[in-house]
Amino acid sequence: MIRTLIYAALSGTLLFAANATAEDKTTQQYIDTLVELGYPAPKENELVHIPPTMEDLESGNLHPELKRVIRRGHDLFTNTQQLRGENVFNNMNCSSCHLGEGRMPFSAPIWPAAVTLPNFRGKNAHVNNLEERIAGCFTYSMNGKPPEYGSDNMLALSAYHQWLAKDVPVYPQQPIYGRGFPAPERPEELSYARGKAGFQEKCSVCHGRDGEGLQVGGQTVFPATWGDMSNNWGAGIVRVFTAAGFIKNNMPLGQPNSLDDQEAWDIAYYMSNQERPQDPRYTGDVKETLEQTREPFHKHSMYGRTRETDGHVLGDHNNLGEKPFLKPDTVRSRTFE
């Protein structure tokens, strides 16, 4: 069922309303499938978009050269490891977090970025365009150095994002259905011990008992969830609520919404208490870095906090993983003053 949903050759956009079945049976079928998988139905007036597939690309009437660029973007997105050692310094692909080739709702589908940017982003406190948003994923989630702005690879990735947003209005006024990793309501208490037990039972078969992930023939099959080969302390998923939302909506793979809310939060809390490469914004002092980044970001992570099990201060280290630098030059402020 889940594989059929992710790869089905369906595309279209509508505002969800009571008569949506009569107006667009294909979209209603898509929604019904999501509801069967445990996802909520769209609320009144939410924007529902079914991104086009690569099959749709081949049958479309775009210029052959544009098709080639979009194909390249898809290839980079699903196999970002081909940039290992140049732009990527861990075992992640873009599709490690954005499942279903970036198309899957409730798995941070990537097409909303193409229609909502440029926009202000609290994480870096300035207006970001699409390329800069992609650069952030390379910098933090892939512990790397983004392709140059305007480069062939950055153009290809941008083109793929925009292709998936085909027919969606720019700056839509309606809430976007399935956007991000929406987290369930946080329980009163989170448990490291329960989270560890849940991870070993439900997650370790794919991600390893020590969160090391799985690679076969140099290709990432299941990404590392912490450690040198995972994202660094600046990645969005180190925030406990973001990890809980991803886990609840997408894990175990092929069994979305099979964990209850407490399990998802406990596993996220356990994972967020594990070490990973240093935040690229590190000043040389974890307390100082935390103070500078707390409000826009780390107030929701465990960075700089003392792990309850052993007294270790998370993020208090100089470890960069395999990366030979701390901060790429793309991480910079922008101002029009």
C-alpha cells in the first residue's frame, strides 16, 4: 500500500472541500489512501497537491534539455552520496529524510519550498531563497558543503523541487496538507529508558543497535541516526519534536503511524540524547553557542544539555565527523541595510 502511494503516477492540485470527490476523484482516492494509512484527512480549504512523477516528466512536453536537468536533480536527490567527500560528509541522501523521492506527504515533501520561498527563516534570521534552503540541508543534515549557488548541481536540484510543485500557485494562501513532519501532542514525561528499548525493538533492525545505519556496496540503505555518519547538531531533526513527528508519521518504514504518540516521543528523545558532529555555528564553547542559537533553534534540542544517564554534556566537543572544516562559507547572514 505505502509503495503504491509513493510511486503512483498521480498528479494534481485542489483546495479540499466537501464536494472534492465529485470534482476530482483521483485526488480523493489519494486522500482516502492516506487516511487508510492513519494520516488525518485534509481540513476544509487545505491545499492538496499530488506531485508529478518521473513518468509524468517523460510523457510531458517540456524541452528535452529541461527534462535532462530535472532528471539530474532527481538523481542527486535520491543518490546524494555521489557527492561524498565534496559536498556530503556523512551517509545521508536528501531522500533519507524526505521519503518517496521527496513526494511523500507528512515526510517533509520538498515541493512546498518551491512555492513558499523566498521567505523569512527564523533559523538564520533573514530571507532565504530556494537555493539557500537546499544549501542548509547540505550544511546541517549532510554535514557538508553545499554546491555553489548557480552551479549545475544546484540548478538541477532546484529544478527538481520546482517540477514537483507543478501547477501549485506561488505563495498559496491556504495551509498545505501534509507539509513537514507534524508532531503528535507531547506527552507529559519522556523516558530515555523507554526510548532506548523502543529503538532497539522497532528501529535497530534497519538503523543498527548503535544507530550506525546500513550501507551496502558503498550505498546508503538505511541512514545513521546519530554518530559521525549522521546529521550534525544543526540539523532540523535534532529537535525532539521534529524527530517525533518524523518517527510517528513514517517509521518503521512501511508502517507509518504504527507507533503510539508516547513511543514516538520517547524514541525521539533517546535519539536526540546521542552525540553527532558539531553544529557548524559552534564558537568554540558549547555554552556560548547554545546561548546564541537557543531561541531560533536549540531550545527544542538537547544540544548543550546534560544527559541524564551519565552526566555527559551533549555537543561539548570538537568532533566534525569526516568533514575537514567547521562552517562552509555559505553559512552567512544577509542584509539589505
